[in-house]
Amino acid sequence: MPKFHYIALDQNGQEVAGELDAANEAEAVNLLRQNQLYPTQVAQEGKGDAAVKKRAKTTTAKSKGKAVKAGANATVKAKSLMIFTRQLATLIDSGLPLLRGLTVLGRQEPNPIMKSTITTIADNVQTGSTFSETLSQYPKIFNKLYINMVKAGELGGVLEIVLNRLAEYQEKAQKLKNKIVAAMVYPIIVMFIAMAIMVFLMLVIVPRFEKIFEDMLGDANKLPGLTKLVIGFSRWMGDNVLYLAGGAILIFIGWKVFSSTANGRRTIDKMKLKLPLFGDVQRKTAISRFTRTLGTLVTSGVPILQALNITRETAGNTIVSDAITKVHDAVKEGESMVGPLEASNVFPPMVISMVDVGEETGQLPEMLLKIADVYEDEVDNSVSALTSMLEPLMIVILALVVGVIVMALFLPLIEVIKGLSGAGG
């Protein structure tokens, strides 16, 4: 009979580890529960049990130093919240009561702000407050989507299911975000390197070659046209470097101010959706986020109008938010979602058709989640294609920038060498 290694929580919430014999993983979990243990990790020996063994040998992490009191404006990273949600969902799904699960997570949480938050939540739940009411005290950590889904789970008596959906939602959202960041970071890094190389060549290397050319040729008119152009640009940059730096700072500040206004934000978001290469990825990401959020909320029992309001706030794009507002108004009047979606010119015909079918068949939440799955795959494919296209393109641009400057510097040297060879002959 196979041997399984496990990590579980006892009735006091203490973490214990060990091993047992069972026919399969399901039987191992049942045996642990019969012994009043709540498993958090179970793995068959020789099949992914290395992580379980490693954790079993270590003690639960404890925060060091003074305790941190988290206020209403406390914030944590999305990854920390995602891990907390997944762990809490696993504990409750294993049969552990909510209060005990929160106590266990608060004890082992390494992040001091999150630790304080979980401890306060556990204390409030113990004194009679509902989980969702306590979460609303930390709006910077738990957004409206999170709080309303938990509230719906509490009212329906399916908190463990809702927490699992929340964890899946956060994991997929984080995965999608990572893909977008990966697609954007590469060209930005290459452009930064190209600019840094160009500035270095123009301000340091070209002036030195200019002195060499003056000593060798004397007359600047003897220089090739490309060399004159590069040297002239180098002098201009050297004379105006402070103005250029100041201009860059002013442009950055102006962009920040412009993007903070309602009209500016709307203009930028519209431009994002129409960008030549990145617009397609932005559009598919927005569609995926909209359908995933709305589908998850409605599936969890949140009323459709309330779900649309929450989705609008988490859309991430004002153009999409405006479209969701129109959808909300139409649904409020008893009309279909299809008309406003079609009029927005953001959602493609396939999405509109699937939403229409979902409304007609009464399976709108399931259809929205299917759309989200499709578009997450589309984003993955688009990001891969974009990266494959940008890599050679950025390398060519970098090569052209450096190549033109190097050619301009070496053309006069070639002429000098030819002159010396002719004189020697």
C-alpha cells in the first residue's frame, strides 16, 4: 500500500506532520479527518512529497520585532492577498472552522501588516461580527469584489466555495498580469538600453573623435556628410543637456497630471486600445477581466446590478467602464446586455453572440467564464506572438542606432587611411 506524507492541523490549530499508509490520496485525507486532523498538504511518497518533507522539518514562521497595527488605509501586495485567500479556502474546505482558520493563518503570516489584519479580523469574528463586515474595515486590502463575494458566500452558506472561486480568480488575474508585464518589459528595457548607448556615444565618444579629426584633417569641411551630421547632433546635445533633462521631467509631470484628469484618462485608455501592436493585447485583457469578474460575481450569488457596479470599478479602462455603465442601465430597465455591448465598439462579435446565447439560455455566468477562458488563451497567444515579433525588431533598431554612429565615426578614418596609402604608393 502506498505511503503518504502529510501536514495537517489538529483541533487546537497546531501544525503537525507525519506519514500514513492509504490506497490513494482521497483515502489518506479521510483517515486524517477521522483522527480529527485537518490536512493542508498530502503527497504520495516519491511523487511530489519533497516540498511536504521540507516543510515538515521546519517550524512555522513567526514574525520578529514589534507587532505592527494595521489601520484602515493599510495595503499589501496582491500576491500576499492571493496566498491568504488560497490558504483560507484550503483550510475551510478541509473542515476547519473559519475562526480557527483565521487564527492559524494569523499565527504563521510573515507579513507584519497582513498578520495584524488577519488577527484583527479573527478577533472581530470571535466577538460576533460577520467575516464580510470585518473585511470592509480594510478597503485598501479587500476591494468591493472580494467583500461582496464573501458576503454572498455567507448568506448562501457556501463560504468555502466562494473562497475557492476568489482564490482561482486572483490566481488567474495575477497570471494574466504577469503575461502583460512580460510583454511590456522587454521593449522598454531594449529602448532604455538603446537610449543610454546613444547618449553615451554622443556625449562621451563623439567629442573625442571630433578632436582626433581636427588634429588629423584640420578642416571640418573635409568630413563626410554623415559624420558632420552626427558631430553636429553631439554638439547640440552637449550644449542643451540640461534643457533636455528638464524637458523630459516636464513631459513626465505633464503626463502624470493629464492622466489624473477624467478626460485625460479617457483619452489615454482609448489610445491604448488603438495602439498598433499593443492595442490588441490591451483589448483582449480588458474583455477577459470584464467577463471573469462579472462571471465570478454572478456565479457566487451577487445580484447582477451590484455585480455590474463592482465590475465597472475593477475594469481598469475607462472606455470599458463606460460600456459597463450602459450595460448596467439597460439591465436596470429590463433590457438585454447585448445592445450596449455592441454599441461600445470594444467587444468583438463572438463575445456579443456568446453573451446573447447565455442570456437566452439562462446560463450567462457560465458563458461569461467560458469567454474569459478563451480570451486568457488569446492573450497568452498574442503576448507570445508580440514578443516573437518585438525581439528581432528591437535588436534591429538597436543595431541601426549604434551602427549609424559607428559608421559616421569611422568614415573619416577610412579616408585618412586611403590618403596615406596613396601617398605611400
